[in-house]
Amino acid sequence: MSRALPKHNKRRVAVIGGAAALALTGAVVVTSALAGETPKNSGTNAQTLASPGTISCPDVASKLPAIPATAKAEVDRNLTLLNTQIAEANKRLVDTVGQGGPNFVNNAILGPLKDKRVATVNRIATAIGRTAAKPQGLDALAPCALNGGGVNPGGAATQPAGNGGNNGNAGNNGNAGNNGNAGNAGNAGAAGTISCPDVASKLPAIPATAKAEVDRNLTLLNTQIAEANKRLVDTVGQGGPNFVNNAILGPLKDKRVATVNRIATAIGRTAAKPQGLDALAPCVLNK
């Protein structure tokens, strides 16, 4: 009977058959996409976007001495915080794929992470040091590295973490004087300058036994602002709209929190410990 079909019927059969084949091909493509298959020509780009790498940091817990019972809760909280910080950094690594220039990860992720870890390991050392020998050198465990493989929060860093900035041993510069409106330190030119609340004028009477340590940390506050202003100039044009907040003002705030806490602790050893100094940590960018 097929031989007897008129020519126009044969053409209709051919069209219907071609449409069915096209529909079937589309179904296969959709099914493959839903199954997670990647077209051959886009494999490299998809892999790059899906695998920005992971962050690896040195293990802190294994480097600690015996922890006094009175310090255990505080130490455990801060060890947990170290893991949380790494998890947050890894999430940010994924969320910001493709952003910024070649130094974006160092400036906006690894640098701030290092600053947070410096403050955290210092709190661990201080907690232990209240009733036992204070562990030294924990700052060396603060830098982390970007790896291409899986995350290993307890593993050692396998490459330098970049220009994160280390505030652990800074500050031996003598008398700080007054750091009021220290944002004008340095000349940031067209990049603007950073201004921070004055800490010295908000302190109570400083005991003689705490004066040297307080002065060192007040000087460190000025040093931190000067370094941030320099970084502001050096990174003009880098990153997206939140680069300054994420890569400069955020890390500066973390450093200042750690520094003003050391000031409060020094005073609190022989007098009433000043409260609320953390509120003086945030700084702003002035144009």
C-alpha cells in the first residue's frame, strides 16, 4: 500500500518523521542536562567555575600545650571558631568565583582569614596563660593557603597565603601618644583615606604597670591604619564595589578588635577593665 500513496502523502510522512526525530533529540539533550552531563565543548569552563579550590590551614589544636581545666571551655570555643572561619572562607571562595583581579583571593579572602585567625589564636594563648605558661608562636599558624584539592581544615598550608598582613609581633614602637582621627596618616591621594575612632581619649586612667603595654598597642593602632592606607593606594582599581570593605576595612577592623582587647586586658590586670572598646574598632573610608 505504501507504494500507492500519493506524493503529497509521502512528503507528509517525511515531515512528521523528521519532527519526531527532532523532538526525540531534544528530549535526550534535556535528559542529559538533568542528569548532570556537561556538553563536551564547555567542560573546561564548567570545571573551572565549579572547582575554585579550597582553603587549607595549619592545625592549631595539636600545637597547644596541656590546657588547664579553667581554660578548656574558652579554648574549645575558639578552636571551633577557627573551623567556622575556614568554612566561611571556603564558601566565599565559591561565591566570588571570577571576581576581582589576580590578587583577589589573597586580598579579599586569605588576608582577612589570616587576621581573624591571629585574633583567635591570641585569645587561645591568653586563656591558657591566665593559669599556666602562655604558649608562644601561635601566630605562625595563622596563614592559610589555597589548594586545588579538597578542604583540609586541620592540614598544613602547602603554599604561602599571600599578603594577609601579620599583626602578631608588631607594635614595639614606644609611646603611642594620641591616635585621634588617625585616618589622615599617610597620603592616599585619589584613593581616599581611612579614618578610625580615637582610642587613647576613651581610656580610663592607665595603671603604671600597664602603661608600656598600652602604649605599644596604641602605637600599633596607628601602624595598622597607615598600612591600610598604603594598601588602599596600592590596590586602586582592583576588585568589585565591595573590595575596600572586604579586603581593607574588614581586616583592619579585625586587627583593631584584637588590639583594643589587649589594651583592655592590660588595664584590667590591676584596675577595672574598660568595657565597650570593641565599638571603636570599625573604620570608614573618607574621599
